[in-house]
Amino acid sequence: MTKQIRQLDRVVIRFAGDSGDGMQLTGDRFTSETAQLGNDISTLPNFPAEIRAPAGTLPGVSSFQVHFADYDILTPGDAPNVLVAMNPAALKANLTDLPRGADIIVNTDEFTRRNLAKVGYATSPLDDDSLAGYVVHPVALTSMTIGALAEHEVSKKDAERAKNMFALGLLSWMYSRPYESTLRFLERKFAARPELVAANVAAFRAGWNFGETTEDFSVRYEVKPAKMLPGTYRNITGNAALSLGLVAAGVRSGLPVFLGAYPITPASDILHELSKHKKLGVVTMQAEDEIAAVGAALGASYGGSLGVTTTSGPGVALKSETISLAVALELPLVIVDVQRAGPSTGMPTKTEQADLNMALYGRHGEAPVAVIAPKSPADCFHAALEAARIALTYRTPVLLLSDNYVANGSEPWLLPDVESLPDLRVEFASRPNGEDGTTFLPYLRDPETLARPWAIPGTPGLEHRIGGLEKADKTGDISYDPANHDFMVRTRAARIETIPVPDVEVEDPDGDARVLVLGWGSTYGPIGAACRGLRQRGLSVAQAHLRHLAPMPANLGEVLRAYDRVVIPEMNLGQLAHVIRAKYLVDAISYNQVRGLPFTAAELETMLEEVLKNV
Amino acid sequence: MSEPVALKLTAKDFKSDQEVRWCPGCGDYAILAAVQGFMPELNIPRENVVFISGIGCSSRFPYYMNTYGMHSIHGRAPAIATGLSVSRPDLSVWVVTGDGDALSIGGNHLIHALRRNVNLKILLFNNRIYGLTKGQYSPTSEIGKVTKSTPVGSADAPFNPLSLALGAEATFVARTIDSDRKHLQSVLRAAAEHQGSAFVEIYQNCNIFNDGAFDPLKEPATRDDFLIRLEHGQPITFGKDDQFCVVHPPGGFGLEVRETAATPAGEIVVHDAGVADPAYAFALSRLPGLDLRNTPIGVFRSVTRSSYDRAVQEQVAAAKAGVDQTPEQQLAGLLSAGDTWTIL
């Protein structure tokens, strides 16, 4: 049978199933195949905090959404064009996100009375007209997989588990994906068990062949490669990029990286990744708690390492006293907060950007630190390098605010030349700096950076004591002098405030926008996509995005005042908006959503259209 | 290897220019003088010695040592010192802490430093009171302690610091007394020689808020009958006339004090700090009564176990062995690892 081939410019597919169905892996493999083809990609995993919620229930549904296109895209897509539903729970949990006319591929084997009842379906939605607005493809995924593996020497359980490869094979056929990387992956993954390699490859091929032969799938699609900047790419998640950024910071500074960390979702993957790079001198310590993690990192910084600690919101709260000590000691320290929905345990696997206030202000006393936020998964690499640069140059703690969306999402990353990365080399103090030529003044500052000397233990002649007690200017001796304290508090504030950071850039291709959308962190993609949408419809809107939240770019006030209205969308209740209003006296519109999910471009577009109407 | 050069340092070399600000008569003065007097023995250049403390009276200690030093935050010194020691195994890292700092707010860090066997020398000044906050009871105060925060007496039982350290798998555990400089320095010497965590409890008098807490161990009239001076390889006898001894009664779990005259010599326990099973040192740590009778001092336990610092550094060294690429080349390889594609 000859299949029709249809060209598409973009597709959004969501793989959904039970936590044990391997949907994250399936999505990941499909993404990798798609990357090989040269499409632009953006992905969004969505999984429950429970490792294995009861099988077949709504809380147990895990999904992976991938958006790919023949042009550059900014988000994982608002709504899927295709849903792969491995069971009734996956169908029910995701159906509301589907636009009418979307394709649904369901695993009919799982639509048993018992599984339907688990999620409250009185009758099977496959048998009534509740899915009438969609194009439903019923596929007996499980039984066909088991059938395809009948000749294979694997247990029934292992055969059944290969059904995700059947689904992947089918989808790879539907979208004409090159699958060599998946075959290679299976060989690596099951290297110790060749029978599983054979079974999974057979399941994959069975899915592919099923697409080719069945009449249910009459159309095959193609999405041509995107026009992207020349260079070598890889698909990367934010957590992986951030880890590599820290490794790169170690190489470019010539300092050992020391990570102190305590396991916490969604930051643990950074600890896992960094623990693999001992060859480059990276030392990781899984500490007894969050406080020890940052304490050990600070101790390592004191000794001349690049001290790093990685965590999520609840961990930052525990670390706050030590971060204040680092402010007083004026030592380099990078604190990574992969934000998740709070307060308290909140929704550990869901995203939010509600730790901005804590990052800016969450310490006792006047304890300013630098704050940086990456805007996308690949940007985490460069943001980590920038955090290290500021920490090392200005001898200060730097808070790096990632979030679950960028941490677990992925996109193509144009690999940088190592030589093009910033030079982060530092000079440790090596000789007395007092006028008499013999005294060492640990708090005598560099007039340009206001940084104090980094005199590491082991340096003869520079023995000195530092601590949390207020220090006298220059000598660092304990001081209760009122004027000295006032001076030191103001100096610590000035140290951060005067760090030179790049100007904020405004994207306003039409040049006549009267409304500026200001964002920070992971909202970059949805805001950008919404602005593009408006522009395609002939409306003018400007976009600016903050990477540096402390200090803020010097030109920001001027930029904000150049527009009639400033809109600030945030996944919190207006934390940046408060800062902007207070600092620049700009009557910004705060648009908020805290659902644990990123904004969709569509909702931002609708909101911005309303604002544009009223300017 | 050549013999290390004698540095010819003196106690004076370890005195910083800072004015010592403990209360007159505080036991901390004696400990400071003993440490400063002992340091030259180590023959370690001053720049390679670091004192890290938490918060409390004792934690002012680093300011007075002319070495590197950090006065950190309450309870966290072992954590900070761990990061320093693991990343800088070339340094001699000392932690100075108190009963509140180490056993109350910082209890978690203390036990984990001991469990890991980080190469730290931990000096716990135990005065059984909160001094810097002006006299509240501490986790080593005796039950029923009347203080500002417990006007009718404390209701909670104290920790036995040595029992706690032994429970946390400490490889070196010792006790000494502020007023006995010779003994204090002998314990410091043994601690400094130990590879891994050395935990030293120093009974220290707070003459303002808990004066005389250890008097029975110091007064000439009582001290010889109260103190058990542990010496490796020697039968444990004590008292003015060695009239008491320590035995391990058959069938029992612990150790007991008996009269020497009524005990066959073969039943007297011969002290062995190297016993692998911490139960022996634990039993020693349980001998003292509430009135401080039968208080052992000296090295309870000194056993060998790989230190965390060394194990970590060995992993790094093993990973680096045989690598012939520059860090930049390795990084370039790392960045382009996995499935990549090229756009021309």
C-alpha cells in the first residue's frame, strides 16, 4: 500500500503512560532521532513525584512532550497534535490539553474494565462518542509487542515492557525519523543482556512495520530540517548543561570544583553528573544535610576551590545562614537553586519561579548577593559560567536560579569552542599588601572590583583570621565601631551593585512597540513565542529578558521608561514586578500563574493582545 | 625522603596580635596556652595550620592563634572544616567547639564528620553550660540543672560526649582537663598523630556560670581517687594508693570498678586503645558517676580506618591516572559527548 506523504512545518507529540511504561525514555529517544534529522526541538517532561504511584491511576501518569519544527522554536508547544496514550489514565489526564482534530494513539490492550474503573470511566471512551472530535488510532500495542517477540528468549514481562519501543517505532515511522541512534542506544543500554537488545530492536521494528502496513495510518509526515546556525549541536537538558558549565568553569579558572550537595528534586541530577568528572578534578560530596553541603562548599572555597552547592528552594532556606557567612567572609560561592513549586515540599516535580524574593532578600542582616537566571536549557551552561565568573572575580556568593522547566526540558545546543569560553583565572594573594611591606590586610580591597584578596591557607606570611563577626575595614580585625559597621554594610552593598553586567537587550523588530514584555528565567520561551505570534498578526510588541537580577543591568530603567506599558509575566505572584515597581517607579502590569507548569504561548498572546488594545 | 627541616618555632610564634577576651579565670586561657605551647612540636609551618570554630566562648579560639583561622557559624565548623580538609589534604585542620556548639546545634555535623573519619582534630571544650549567652543549661549539663532558662531545674538528660562520639564510629576518642597542661598536651600529641578524625573532650571550667563543675577532678584532696589515668598497655588502677581497679565482670556487658586488694591481678583490665570493637571504649566512657567518681582521662580509643579525605583524593587520583589530554581537550570531548549533529 502506498502511503501519502505530507509536509508539516511543526509537530507537538506527547507520549503519556504509567510511570512504569518508560515514557520519559521513549520521548528522549524520539527527541534524539529528531535532533539527528536537524529539526529545532524543545521538550517538556512531566512526571509525578512518586517513584511508582499505583499502576493505572491518574497520579501515576508520566508524560513527555516534544515539539519539533523546520524553523527555530522557543517552547515545547502549548498543545499536542498527537497524544500517545498507553492506558486510560494517560488518556484522561491529557485529553483536556488536546485541541479538536488531534491524533490520539491508544494502547487498546490497557482499556480493560478494571483500568477504566480506576480512573472513573463508566464506559470505554473508545466505544462511545466522547472522542468524536479527535482522530483516534486504536492499536493493540501490548499484545502486538508480545506477539512480535514470541520467538525471542525473553520473559513475558520483558516482552510486555518493550511496548514503549513498539510505540517509538510506530511514531518514528509516522514522522520519518532516522532511527540509527535508537538502535545504538539499545545496544548500549542492554549491553549486558543481548537478548534484551534483540527484543527491543524487534519491538521497535514491529512498530515501524505496523505503521507501514496497517491501513489505519494512511499518512506519513515529514518535517524538514530547520535552518540553524552552522556548527555542531547536541540535545541537552538544563541540568546537564548547568553541570557542564560548572565543569567548564573549573577548567577555565584552573581551580578544582568542589560540589557539596544533598539530594533534592529537581537538582539531584547535577550532583549525579558532576560526580562523573573526577578526571577533571571535580570533587563531589554528598553531605549529611543542606547546611553541611553549603558549609563544605564554603570551606573548599576558603581553601582555593570553586565551591558550589546545588539544591532547590527548601534547601536554600536551610543554607541561608551559611550564605550570609559567605557574604561576610567575601569568598566565592555558587549556589544553584533549581526552583520547584512551593512553599514547603509543595510540588517537587513541578516548576515555579517563586524563589526570587528568597534569592534577593532571604538572609538576615544586609546580605546582598549576585543573582542570575538562565533562560533556556542550553543557556544553563553559559549562566553557570557567568555565575562562576562573578563569584570568582568579585569574591561573592552568587545565586543561580534555574527551575524545573529548564532543568528537565531540553533543546539543541550549539557546542561552543572551549577557547571561546571566558577566561576565569584568578590570582591568589601571595605577599603582604600593607604599606609596611610585612603586614597582610585581608580586607584591603581592589579599588576596581572592591574584592578583597583571596589568601588561601598554605600561603606563608599571610596567616590571618576571618569570621562572621563584623570586621574592621582593611585589617579584618573584630570591630564594633559604629562608623565602621555602617561603612562595611554600605561597601558590601556597593560590591554587588557595581558589578558590571551586560545591558539588557530589547527585541522590537518593528521598532514602534509601545508595550514591553519583561521576563526573567525560564519564561523566555513562552514570552518570545507569544511576541512572535502577535507580530505575525501585525501587532508590535517589545521583549526584554533579564539574566542578571542582582545587580540589574544599568540600562534597565531607561529601557522600562521608553514604553507606555510594561508587562511582567511570572510563575509567581509578582516578585520581579515588585522589585521593578520599587526600584524604577514603573507601573508595571504583573501577570501571574502558579500552576506548576510553564506558561503557554497562547495564553500570553491573549493577555498581551488585551494590553495592546488598551494602550 | 629527606628529614623535615626543623622549623624551630616557639609558643610565641603561635600567638596572634589580638587581645584575648575571655573572662578572667576562664579555663580557655589554660587550653590556649597549652595548644600554643604544643604547636611547635608538630613542626608544621604556621601557614599550613588552620583552626576553624563555630560559635560560643571557645569558638573565639582561632582569633588568638597566629595561623590561618575561621570563626564560622553556630554548629557548622565540622562541615566547613570537612570541605577544607577534603579539598586541601596538605593542611592540618583543627576544629574548636563547645558543648552547645558541637552537641546541640551542630550535633549532626559532628557525628557525620566522625563517621566519615575526616582528617580533623576536634577539640570540644566542655564546660556543661552556655557561657556566651549568659548561663543557660547545655546538652551536657546534669539533669535538674538550675539556670536562667530552667529555674526549677532542667528536665532533660545530658549527652555523654565520648559515648556519642564512639557511637558515631569515631576512630580516636580522648578526654583531658584544662588545668592539667602536661596531660592535655600529651593527648593533643596523640590526636595530632592520628590519621582521621580525632575527638578530644576537654573538661573546661566556666568560672562565671558553672564554676567548679570539675573540681573533684582538680582538687588535690579528691583528684587521685576520682581520676582514672588511662595508659595504653597498663593495667587500669587508680586512687592515691592504686586502691581501685577496673575489671570486666564475666557475663556483664560493661566494666566495673573494684578494690584492687580484693581483685586477682589477672582480672584487672589492661588498657588497649587499639581494640577494634568500640564497645570497650564505650564501656570506659560509662564508668563515671554523676559525682565524677571514676572519670577516665587519656586516650580511650585509637584505631586505624581510611579517612574520607584520603579516599576521595584517591578516587580523584585514580580517575586522573593515565589521562594525557589537557583539561581543555578533555572539556572539549565532554561537551561533544553523546549524539551530536552538524549543520554546515
